[in-house]
Amino acid sequence: NISLDKFGQGQAKPFNAFVQEIQSGESRLLIDATKYKHLVRVVDVVLLRICVTVGSETKYLIETSETYPDGRARMGTNQLPGNKKHPYENARQAAERLSKELLNMPDCGIEFDSDVDNIEQSVESPSYPGVQTVYKKEVLTGRVTTKDKKVLDRIGVAGAGFTMKDLHKYTRSYAWYSEKECEDKKIKLKVPKEDGKFSALVYPPIGLEEEELNDFMTQNKVDVSKWGEGTYRSVAEFSEELVKGEATLIKRAEGQIVRVVDIVVLKIIDESARILVEVEEVGKGVSSKLHRFPAIKRRSDEHQFAAARRLITKFLHMDENTITIDNTLVRVVEELQESTSYYGIKTLYRKRFMSARLKQVAKRKA
């Protein structure tokens, strides 16, 4: 249980800001599987490990202070620059955006490596008291390649560093430190490699358990006597579908109970203008010809672009940093039809059609 009493007090944000953050995809609510019913706020962050060669020495860009729009300041932050990742972005997209918006370095010729380091950091959120926050950090290495003296002077490579105010009126100061200086200031440049480390964060169960679902259907005069017979699925199977978030139930204005299945359909086009198509599905020894775009069921508590990213990584097993989703155009089509799985209720299929580009990123040679 999380108390909301301290939300909106002092520097803490109000509850409606928390809700808005979840709905916009800025953060997610997941369960820490290592603890009993432990809900955590998860924020995806991209950090930039930007370096430049000065003579024979390599120096790294470090954020040294931050001033909030209201004048509050944090001195000696001594950390890699970075910020939140938008839900439609992959890590590389976010890095390229942040190098421009956060650092004003579009003319520095930064070349980012294809490899991404991952780390999770757990803290209690000062914005939402009582809510544990896990920062899922992706660290990308970028190298400044420009030789333009004016550009190098502007970003203070010679030693002065620079100060930058971003679009949200946060002012941050940056300095260039050698690896030895970073070590002396206890600034972590590299992510420690831990054998066997895995994330224990999972989506929380939602929906209705079997007994609750039975009661709900009875109260709303839905006949489930034929469920589990012939080709119809059982109440237990429907409950499992709801708990997993693969479908939801809604009650329409006229009192009709409708099953809603929300599907994200992704059209992926490669550099040769070829389109990825799912041609076949094999299940329980039966093969079905499909010839359709890859798709995934969106959970009701999941942002649509997060579902698309899950499709790319978990089901297509592709490197998400090679896929760029077009966030400017999402076409939503709804179709209401009789359910072939559950007798007596209709299903609303809500399909979200998205497009994406596949671009292979060359790996840096060792």
C-alpha cells in the first residue's frame, strides 16, 4: 500500500501529475518480483558518455551542476549527462536528440557506438514520497569528431567547459575530465559487468480473478453456461487473459458488456524498401499461413509505443536501436464483432497501425 498523504506537499508532485506521467509514457508501473506485491515506478533514462581527444589524452563530458527553473541549485552533481527517453525512442534516437536539446552540440560530429550498456538504479522518489523508483539506464558512448576550433572552443574543450539552458529552463554546467580525474571524483564512466544479473521487474497482474469474473458476468446478465464447451474458452481462460492484460472488459452506456482487445500492428521497412511480414504461425503442432504485419496485444496499462518496443525486442528479437518508429502518424481502426471465443459477448478489436524504419548500425571494430 502506498500512502498519498504526502503527494503535493513541499517539493512533492500531486497525484494527478503522477497519473499524467504514466499515461504519457514518461514512466511505467511494474512489480519487483523479488518482493511481495511491491509496486515500483520505472523511468527509462539515456546517459551520454561523450569523449574528445585532446592531444594524446581522452577527456569525458561531465555534468558538474544543475539549477532548477525556480532557482534551486545542485552543485557538484558530477555525473554523465542524460535525461528521460521518450516512449517511442530507442536509445540511439534519444542520445542524438539529447546531444542537441540538452547539450547544444549538433555541430560537433558526435559518432555514437552501436553498443549500449545497461544498468538499474533503485531509489525512493523525492517527487512521489513512498514510491520506489527504478531508473533503467542505457549508456551510450559518443566521440566528438569535429576539428573546427570555434566549435571546440565553444564547448570548452581547452578546460573551461560550458553552461547550457535547456528547453525546460534547467541550467546545467559541464566540464571535460580525464579518466583519472573522473576516478578521483568517484564518477563512474563504465558499467560494472555482473555475471548472471537480470531484471526482476515484471508487469503487474490486472483484471479479474475467476470467481470475481463469474460474479461480474452474473450481475450483468451474461450467460456463461456454454463457456468451456466445444470451441468456446472457459471462464478460467478468460480470467487469465484479463489478468495478463491481453484483454479488458468495458460496460457500454446501454449496459452491454464488451471484451476489448487492443492490438499494435507494426509495419517495418528496411533500407531496400522491403517490408517485414509474418508468414506463418505454428502452435500445438498446427501450422497456419498468415501473411500479415507483426502485431502484439497492448496491455491496458501500457503505452502504445512501449507495446511496439516490446514487440520488437521480446517477439521479433531485433536490436531496438536499429528500429526507428514514426511517432507522427498512428492510425487507429476499431471493429466490433461477435466473439468466437466467448459465447454471448462481443469483442471490440482496436488496432493501432504504426510504421518503422530498419537501419543497420555498423559495430565499431575493437
